[in-house]
Amino acid sequence: MSVGITIRKLWHHRLGVGISVALALVVSVFSVYRISLSPPSLSPRALEMASAATHVLIDTPQSIAIDLRQDTYSISALTNRAVVLGNVIASTSLEAQIAREAHVPADLVRIEAPLTPQESSIQVDPQKARRATDILKSNDQYRLQINADPEVPILDIYAQTPTAASAAALANAAVDQLKGYVANLAASERTPAADQIRLVQLGRATGVVINPGVQYQVAILAFVLTLLLSCATVMFVARIRAGWRLGPMPEHAADA
């Protein structure tokens, strides 16, 4: 009953309802597109998020997976070395190379180094410190999270980007650049092959969108909320105008 009465009242304010619908459409479009006036253009916002994951085994020339001569001390040493290599991925020089290989903007790449019991919080680079404005562009960023397994020498690499293709490219580029760094370092130090660590990627990363269709959901939600708020404003203004018109009547009645 109350809904029908409200709709009937709104019918008498068709101009206000029309303005509310137009405003809701503008807000709905603005929620999923960036609107530019000079020059006039529409560019889609990065609302979807995709993720990809891959894993790297820190191994020896005589693989610890099949060589029974490898003891637990060797595995512990490789586990500690995995933390070092995880921090190498997060270094500034390797970060730029990873972004270049993955064909993503280097200034939008954020890499989190693995944490350890001795260092349980992330050390913030002043050049990469998070700001309040980062909330508005969080979906436009390209993130890499590096985790080091505390029990076995394995690096877990997780990527999050706006598209599935870029997520897979970013995760795989991290592994490729780490392998290249280790190979170049071994060559420059002239380390014998029998004494070098071996990086084994346990399957190439594949990306997947984790919130498909989110742009339609955002557009519909923005339209409905804006329309309801605008129609409520129309009703509120109409009641104020009606009360303003009735205000002088008691005064005239008292004078009479």
C-alpha cells in the first residue's frame, strides 16, 4: 500500500523523476567508465581482478626429491636460501625487468617479499609507500606476493592484475627473471655447475578472472541507489514546498 502511494505521489512530480533517472544513468555510466571532456571520450575502468599462481622448487643438481643422500640439513639450508631468492625477486632492479618482460607498467607493479619469523612485517620502500589515493586505483595495480614455505624449499608466487593474461605473464616473468639472475650471477662468479642451485618451476602459471561480470553489477547497483536517493530527494523537496505554501494560511485565518 505504501509503495503504491509513493509511486502515485511521484507520478505528480514527473519532471523530478525524469531528472532522477537521467542522473542515475550518468552515475551508472561513470561507475564503469572514465569520462573525459577534452577530448570527449569514454574509457572502461579496471573493475575486474584476475589472479595467477606458480611455484618454484629450490633444488640441487642432485635433486633432493629423489636423492636419498640429501639430509635434513641440506633441505633446511635450501629453505633458508628460498627466502633470500624471494627477496631478490622483490628487489628494485629485478622488479623493472619483470615488468618489462610481462609488458605491464613498471610504476604500477607492487612486489611483497616473503616474511619470516624473524621479520614478520613488510619493510616499506619510501618510493613505494602506500597512500590514501591508492585505494582509488587499487584495481589498476599489478601485485606479486612471494611466499617462502617454512618447511620445504619452495617459493609460492601469486600475481593479481586487471586481466587473466597479464596475471599469468607477471607470475611467469618473475620466475624467468629469477632464473636469469641466478644464471648470470653463477657465470660472473664462475661457480661450477655441480655447486649451483637449480630452480624448477612446478608448472607455468595460468590466469583466471576472480570476479567476472563485476562491471554490470556495479552499474546496476549505482543506478538503483542513485535513483532511490534522487526520488527520495524529490519527495522531500515536494513536502517542503507544500508546507511552505500552507504556512501563511493559519496567519490569514487568525487575522480574520
